[in-house]
Amino acid sequence: MKNRLRELRSEKGWSQARLAELLGVSRQNINAIETGKYDPSLSLALKIGRLFDLIVEDIFED
């Protein structure tokens, strides 16, 4: 699944570790999502959307 997570994180000036802390996941988890190796659960995708004030479809695309 393609996503804009790296781009959105960079716009905020956050490291992967900071984003992981805000979401309650590991930095490795964030890296795996950004590189497309892992698709987040629905609950994590919704948390990401809320954090960036975007709908999930604006962050992730099939």
C-alpha cells in the first residue's frame, strides 16, 4: 500500500522515533509502514489520520 507518511512526518519536522512515540508504536513499525513493508491496522491508520488531521484515504492508497 502506498502512503504519504514520510512526507507528512517530514513536514512536521518529526523523526520516526517522535512519530512512533506519539502513536504508541515502535520506530521500526513506522519505518516498515513508510517503506511499504507493513500495512497498519485500521485502528493505527485512524490514529495516524487523527494526528495529521486527515482522512485515512488522504494518507494511504491502494
